[in-house]
Amino acid sequence: MRNKTKTTWLLAGVLLVWMAGGTSLAAQDSGATYKSKCAMCHGADGKGDTPMAKRLGVRSFSSPEVQKESDAELIQITTDGKNKMPGYGKSLKETEIKGLVAYIRELAKK
């Protein structure tokens, strides 16, 4: 019976990934976090081409300045904030912030 339970959980996990279009649940969570915390200023595509972004001087994630920053630097900026951007170290877990950095790296490639 124990092997049947393991198989059932494995199949459920595979089904969840398949239903998500092949993306991991962590990536989906990062996308949802980005939409709720970042998109209002950085834009849905991360290009910083929104009225709020223009007013605040937000850089595109695909800009050379942002791309030359290491993941550690982007994690620190997201955690502590920079210029007019608030820090999210008190409201997001370290793993969530790392997921956001990975997510914005992917946005920059598009």
C-alpha cells in the first residue's frame, strides 16, 4: 500500500507541472509575487515603460546597467531597497527574493 501512495503523489506532482504548462510551481509563485510587488513600477514585461516607472526613473531589467549586476547585488537591492524602491526583506522570504531575481533575469531575455 505504501508504494501505491508514493506513486499517487508522484503522479499528482507530474500532473500539476503538466497543468502549469511545464513550468515549476516555484516559477509560478515568483511570477505571482512579481505581479503583486513589482509590476506596478517595473511593468509586466520588466521594461520599466510605465507612467510610474518613468516618474521614478526605473531602469529596464534588460538594460546593460541591470544586466551587469550580479544576482547577489540584485538580491541585496530587492531585500534592502535602493533609491525610491522599497526593500522587501521584511515582507518576503529569502527564497522568494531569489525567485524574483531569477524571474527578472528571464524577463530580461524576452
